[in-house]
Amino acid sequence: MACDASGGLLATAGADRNILVWDVDGGYCTHSFRGHQGVVTTVIFHPDPHCLLLFSGSDDATVRVWDLVAKKCISVLEKHFSSVTSLAVSENGWNLLSAGRDKVVNVWDLRDYHCRATIPTYEPLEAVCVLPSGSRLVSVMNQSRTLPETQKKSGAAPVYFLTVGERGIVRIWYSEGALCLYEQKSSDAIISSDKDDLKGGFVSAVLLPLAQGVLCVTADQRFFFYNLDESDEGKCDLKVSKRLIGYNEEIVDLKFLGDEEKFLAVATNLEQVRMYDLSSMTCVYELPGHTDIVLCLDTVVFSGHILLASGSKDHTVRIWDTESKSCICVAAGHMGAVGAVAFSKKAKNFFVSGSSDRTIKVWNFASIPDLGGISKSIKLSSQAAVAAHDKDINSVAVAPNDSLVCTGSQDRTARIWKLPDLVPILVLRGHKRGVWCVEFSPVDQCVMTASGDKTIKIWALSDGSCLKTFEGHTASVLRASFLTRGTQFVSSGADGLLKLWTIKSNECIATFDQHEDKIWAMAVGKKTEMLATGGSDSLVNLWHDCTATDEEEALLKEEEVALKDQELLNALADTDYVKAIQLAFELRRPYKLLNVFTELYSKGHAQDQVQKVIRELGKEELRLLLEYLREWNTKPKFSHVVQFVLFQLFNVLPPTEIIEVQGISQLLEGLIPYAQRHYSRLDRLMRSTFLLDYTLSSMSVLSPTETNLSSSNLLARTADPPHAQIDQFHQTHFPEPNLTPRQSLLDSGNTNSVEVTAPRAKKKRLSGSNSEKTTVAEVKIGDMEDAFDRPDVVDQSSSKKHKPASSKKRKPKALGNDSVKGSASGNAVTIALQV
């Protein structure tokens, strides 16, 4: 893929043998070229924006020149014998350079497309870059090496270019005479030290801005930034100024370096140990030397030198001086992969190694006179060795006083040995799977083991008894290490979890999930207690103790909340309801907010203040308000406040703004059913008052002492259904149409035939809801109780004669309302109203 000088065109090519040119602004394809017989490996535009030419190289060993105006191939350049991997155009625009895996660079003249020169490089090439004639690289190279006179007199414009290939060496060339001006002495990219079996090399290179340096890329996603380094003798060299690691593969082990812990040593599925600067998390250098994968690391400060021990699958342990970046000691003697290594904690002049050959060995390097002056690595001999376990040894730990060493193995046991002769002392049995990690407590006489049975155990060194067992991981526990002077420890497992435990309470106080796969490596800083973890997901995570920071933030937050609470109380005292509502939203205090709305509702003229607050609410605060209203609306005693706020909300905000609230459909689904229930309850209560009005109006009509005015006033308060019932009552019991019920009774002369008593209403608590009160009024109406028996079913046109009241008890029917209950006993009728 390549972009032209103007930035408006983009060329892409691939395995389909097609070359497509795209308009970047329009996003459409402008050209489609097809002509190569193989995969198109590289494409470039001519650097001159007025020269509309496109060059392409393929694994069919040809270079094609395409004219963007004529939309056709104008030339095929055939000189290579293998894949063409890179193309470059000279500074003057009249020369084309092509590099391939046939170990040559061809220089083509773009005037007539003939090959001017073929430069052998003796290395399969992956990239070629043209160097500007005025760049610092070219000027320094010209000063360090004098060009022949015949080349200076040549009429052709010389070309300076740079090549990289599978050997991982940067070279700078002069086109006239195929002269190599510069060549690196050693490669920074190759992984294997065996020249016959190279596993690395550069796959691409590009010049940095102003040609101040070169950026080279390897196949395993490593980026090397080279800058020009001039020595006092006038010699120049390209030195790596920065490394970027794009992919680490599996992280096998980690260790902090030195007392200041500014660097982190990382062992991956490679033969090299990488050193990372913790301030920038960049790889500052690598330690090559092992011939197989590095499995374990340990570090110590000895005689002012920071030493690093690395165990590998090549059956050796190497001791590195991190200051000189060189290997000073090699311990060879194991018959299997070295999977565990541990330095002495007190004397710091020996280390113990454990291998898959089931043995542990003690190595002493105290006899080395001067660590800084070693130019060649020294071979060490073991002082003690013992066949320790029945299976592979996974972990080795040395006690703080250098008197004991503990080993953990796949045979499900951990063993304690006495140094320096490796005399067996204890066998710790109890795990059901292999032991992956062992570590001595820094303060107590105990040792901790982590196993594949998902548990961590702490054992007493006095008798080998198990003191505590910690369970919580869902997979094998791979690493465990003490923290905070032995009062806590941290563990990591194959479940990708990092857990923090308190030993005294046997509890896991925190769990962290930042890895997507097994956590194989974990390192704890002794000074800062910074934690580093790495695993199968190729990630290295750094953890810092934030307990003090969190406590300080919590204290500040509490102070801020206390101040706002006081402001809220002051606003309520000053009747500044707008500010009070805003503070209640900020503090997330729904109860305070409900009290403010209730007080505003009780005032009766606070609509403006509520509307002002609603207008200033954002989308999130509006959603929060609706959630609060939904919860309040479930309780009948708050329903009137909720309906008041909802009324103001729907009056102020348009529907288009309301539907933009997140989750508005669910909020309305929770509001509507309860609102309907509250309105139904109020409607039933309203209809229940009709019976009370009917009863009172009837009593005023039948009572001899009541006036017609009071009767008419009471009747006027009733609704149409009670009027109809009263008319039916009159027509049934008083056949004379021209007389009122009272006149009929008075004119009959038998005032004793109708006896109406209106005793004082007795309030009784009937069975039912606790929140409802029932008022019971007993009315004795003599022989006319049938009017209350069936007030809603009296048929005016019925020809049946009305039966007189009998002594038989009748069960009154309800007036179409569940809240009205009646009962009759003899001449007394009891009517119950729920209010």
C-alpha cells in the first residue's frame, strides 16, 4: 500500500494480482491494473506529483511501470531472478531502485527504462531506502570514506541508498561502483547466535524525518530506532536509541532490578532476556546468549553490581551484569531444562537451581575477583547436588537467613533442605496437585506453597504441619508472594485473576481481573511493593499500592459531601427550593428531594419554582428524576406529590425531548400502572360519597323536624343516580303523585306508622385494609327498609304490589361499589362507608 505525494491517491495490491488506485476524498476506485503473474509485493508512486507513474514489484521477479493517465502498463523491467521486495525512486526522480531476494539491487534509468547498474549485496533484501544527498548520514559517510576520482568524474548522478535484509544488518551503499560505505558489525535483530540458523532479521525499513535516523522492523514485531553516533576518533556508527516491542508472546517470568527498581527483566518464549524501563515501559536493551527459551529469572545486588540469573531450556544458568550488559558466569551441569533459580538472600554469593531432571544444585560465585572486569564468561561448578523429587521441579526459594531452601515439584510435595549440603529436613504433603510456587515468610518461621489444586497453604517449619489453607481461585494457583511484612500475600492463577489475601482473617480482600489468560509470572518490589504480572496474553501489567491515595480521596469526598449537606439544609431553611433541589440531585438524596417536592406541593403556588428546576435538568438528571418518581409512585401517600411533579414536567418539556431520555419506555411502564391504580382508587372514593349524600338527604326528607330547605340542599349535592333512586322510592311508597313524601305522611294522620330515628353515628373499625377507615351509621327506618334493600332495582312500571316489611332478615345488595357495605337486622339498616 502506498500514497502519492499529493495525498489524494492511494494504491493497494495483494495476492489477487490486482493493483487498485483509490481516490481518498471520494472513496472510490479510479484505476484497476492487472498484469503480474504472481503476488504483488510492493507498490510506490513517483515522488513528483506531476509525474503520474506507479511502480509495482511482484514475486514473478518483474517490475512494472503503470501510466495513470493512459491507464496502462508502459514498461516491464525484467532483471531479477527472485521476488522483488522493495522499490525506491532517486532524489532527482530519474532512477528507480529495485531490491529482491536474489541478493542484488538494480538501478533503472526511467528515461528509457534500461538497467544502469546491478549491485550485489550478498544478502536476501527486504527493504531499500534512498538517502538524500544533503542528509547527515550521507555527509558523515563521505567524510569517513573518500570516493575514487573516477567515480567523482562520472557524469551520472550518484545515488546513496540503505538496505536491510534477513541478516538484520543495516548497510549504506553508493551506486557508482557498487561501493558499501557502512556496514553494522553485529545485528540487533537476529535471535539465534548461530549464523547457519538465523531466525530473525529485518522485514522493513523507513527513514526518519529529515533523514536523522532509520526505523527498522522485524518479523516478530520489534521496532528499532537507529541514530547516528559519532565517536571522538571521527568514526560513526548506527546505534539503537529506542526499542518498541509489539508482541511479547507468553510472559514466563518477571523480576525487578536493583534497589531503586527502575528496570524490569522479562523472560518470554525467546532466547533473550528483555530489559524494560519502568518510566516509559520501553525495552532499553536485550541480553542474548541462551540457545533456547528462558524459563526463570532472579536478581541480586552483589558488590555494587546488579546481577541477573536466567535459567533456560538449554540446561544452563547464566549470570548477567546488567551494567555491562554481558554474561559473566555460566552454570552448566543439569541434564534437563532449568525451571527454577534463586539467589542467596543474606550472603548473596551463591544461588540454587532446580531442573526438570529432578535435581537441585548449589552454585557459588564468591571466588570471582572482579565482576566488572570480566571480558569472558566464567564456567561455574556446583558445590552440592541432590535428587530432590520424583517429578519436575517448578520452584526454588532460599530462606532469609540462608539456612534453608524449599523446593516445589509436580510430585505434589514441597521439601525443606538444609544449606549448604542439601540435607533433607521436612516433606510437606497435603496438596492434591503439583506445587507451582514456594516462598518463605519474611518474618515468621513458615513457608507458603501454591498448587494446581486451586489452594494456597502455609506450613510451619518446626514440624511441617499445615497452619492455614486459602481457597478462592477457580483454577491452578501459579504464583504467590508475601506483602506488607508478611501480613498479606498476593496470588495469581490460571484463571487470569490476581487476588489479595489477609493471613490473619483467612479472607480474600480484593480480586483483580486484568488478564485474559493464565498469569505465569509475578514480581513484587521489595522497596516500593510495586507489583508486576505477566501471562499467556502477552501483557505486562504494573500494579501500585493505592490504599493511602484511596483513603485520602475518600476523606476529601466526605468533606465535600458534608459541605453540600450543610448547603442543602441552609437552602431549605431559607426556602430556596431551587437550590435545594439541585443539591439533592448532586448528592443523590431522593428522600430529601421528596421532602422538598412535598413542601412545594403543600404551598400550592410553587409551580414556577418546580418548572424552573425541570428546565435546568440534563438528560441524566431527568432520567434520575423519573426513576425517583417511579419509586415514589408505588406508595399511595406520595402519589399526589408524584402527580404534581409529573404534571409540571410534561407541561414544561416537549415530547421530543422526553423520548430522548435513556430508558424512557421502561420508566413509563413503571409509572402508568400505579397512576391508573391511584386514579381508580380516587374514583371509587368519589362514588362512595354519593351514598352518603343519598342517606343524609333521605334522612332530612323523612324526619319531621327537618326543613324542606335543608332537604333540597342535600339533594342538590347528590349526583343523578341518587336522584333517580329517590324518585323510585317516592313513586313506590307514595302513590299520590301530587304530594311530597312529607305531606303524604302528615296528611295520613298516622304519625306513628313511620318512625324515624337518627341516632348518633357510631364509628367502628371494620375488617379490611389497615390504611382504610370505615364509618358505620345505623339508621332505623321502620317498615321502609326495603327501600334500602334494593334502591337500584326498583321498577316503576312493575305491576307487582310492594310487599310490606317482614321480620325476616334480608341481605342488602351493594350499590355497584366494593367500598360500600350494608346489613339489615329487623327494623335497622347499617350502612358502611369506606373513606
